[in-house]
Amino acid sequence: MSLVLPPFREDLLHDLLSSISGEPVSTGIEQDGSAPTLLPIDHWTVRSLLQKAIRRGDAEVAARAAVTLLALRGPAIWRRFMVIAFEDVGAGSAEAVIRSVELCLDPGRREQLGGDGPAAAWLARFLASVPKDRGADFLICAAKDHPDLEAARQQAGSCSVRDRLAMMLDPDMPLADRATAAWFASGLNQPGECRLGRGDLRGLMDAFLQLGVPADLVHATQLTARRTREPITLMVPLIWRAAFEGEYPDTIEEPVPTAMLVDEVPLYAFDKHTRIGKQAIGRLARENEAVRACLEEHVPEYRHRDAACMAAFYADAAPVARRLGWQGSAATERLGTESDMLRAGVTVEAIDPLLAAVRANLDHLNAIRAEIVRRTLGRG
């Protein structure tokens, strides 16, 4: 398979976004000729904000986060965009994933949109506007850690790459088992880990083509997997096949938690991946009676903050406004959620009560976050 990118057509990008969103396309330049203004936050917080705003469909916040991250981290933003496209859009819009990879890998294509700044703002708005599917994240989390997949990990880890590919192609195997086999067949370790031996990424891409996954999506997956080394990318072709092999999936509009702003920054940006977010969630676990009671009943004391951080992530940072509803999507989400919550010290029986307690007390969490943010900025 060649790694040469196909011809770029700006009109295709514009037509694609218009057809999906039903709205005019913005190039990232405001009506007065200026670019979106920068946000007064550090690069860790803006990384978080960019991804969460895209999930929620908060297009203008996403555009401001994009130009801020570009100003702070430069070309690193393009790798970040590729990971977001696979993690949060995925099978929800395969076309958006493909075009995002093209734009991120070719500076000449970004010049056609006015340069890196306008291209970053445009891409943030674009990804915010299309339907999402977070199944890739759920599947790779389950493949790595869910106890129910230990047998699949043992099987995939004890056979040849050829046999792993055969497992992945077996239509009678559950999707999560096939995803585990695909991960092992790739040889792609999670950054900072060394769990897998040598794989065959090219062979895995050929296997995706055998499944009937569109060649452009397979190509984009190969490019992104090689550039980012993120195994989450490998899950999208499998999910696309599962989502589109039967009846055409629905696009479901869902409410997301109300966003509270401090200095124009939505507080949902301060999640478990940020210093302020971890501090605020730790206080919620201690100060909120319902959350504290749930943790004390179900979670060992030394894991309280880990459990609360993961629950807050699923309550406020993970929700998407427009998602793809396909047969098996709910089961995949449940499997990934269980994997993360179990890893944080929460028993299966306690997952739903803890998530419910945190969701019911997001106002309290936002009040804590607002207090810390204002104090940190010297405005409290």
C-alpha cells in the first residue's frame, strides 16, 4: 500500500462540512478579518479544552483552543488533531477522519486554507460539527485492561501474527476479542509501555481491506498509526465495519452538561488530566456528602481520588453532543467504561451509583473549579 496522499481538493472539504452541518463553512478568520483570540491558559489545559470542546460540538471554543495550542506548542498540534480525529470522531464520520489526516500531514494543503492558524481553527470547527463515535477509545481500553478479555489477551499473546490476524477476521468472534487480536497483531505499544512483541502493521491494514473497510480509511489509519504510534487508531476500521455491516446507523443528538465559564474558559476543560482539575475533583470527593458516601461504601480509601477523577471524566469530560448509534455501540461503551472504572478501583456494582452521584453534583464541582481558577489567576 502506497503512503502517497491522494490529491487534495479544498472544495471537497468545504462541501463535506456544509453537507454534514448544514451551515456555512468558516475558514478560521472572523468577520472583522482577525483570527480567533487566544485563551489565557497553559498548554495542558488547552489540550484538554480542544478535545472536550470538539466532543461537545462547541465549535467556536474549539477554534480558540486550537489557535491557542498552536501558539503554545507549534507543529505538535497536528499530531494532536490526528489522535482526536480517531479517538473522538472515528466511525461517526470516516470522511472527516480521512480529510483531517490529509490536512495534518501536508503543510501545502494547510496553505490553501490560509496557513497553519486558519487551518487549525477550521479543522477544530470541522471536527466539532461532525457526528462522533468514541468506540475506539472504549475498545482499546477494554483490550488493554478489562478482566473479561484476559482470555483473548492470553490467546493473542501466545500465537503467531498470522493467527492473530485470523482471529481479527473471524466474524464469529466478539468485537472486543477481535479488537484485542488486532492490537496484538499490530505490535503497537501504548506510549510508555512495552507489552507487545513484534507485529505486522502492513498485514493488519491488508486484513482491514479484506473486511471491506474503505481503502481511504485504511490508508489514513496506516498513516496515523505510523506517525503517532497510538493503538487507538487501529480500532476505527473495526468499528466502522461493525457499525455499517447491517442497517445504516443513526445519528443521535444528546444533551451535554451545562458549561460554566471563568474568564471565557469552560470549566469542563479542568478534568483529571489537569492540575486544577485533579485538585477540584479531590475536594469534591471529600466535601460532597453524596459522592463521599458512595466512595466510602464502595472504594478503598486510598483509591478515592482515582475513582472520583475517573467518574468526573465520564460525567463531564467524555459526553458528546452528536454520536453515531449502531448495534453494539452501547455494549462497547459499557465495556470501555467498566475497564476504566475497574482500573480506578471501582467495583462493577459501584460504577453506576458513583457516576450518578458525580453527575448529580456537577454544580458543586464547577463551584470548586471556579474558586480554584479564580484564585490561581489572582481574581478570587
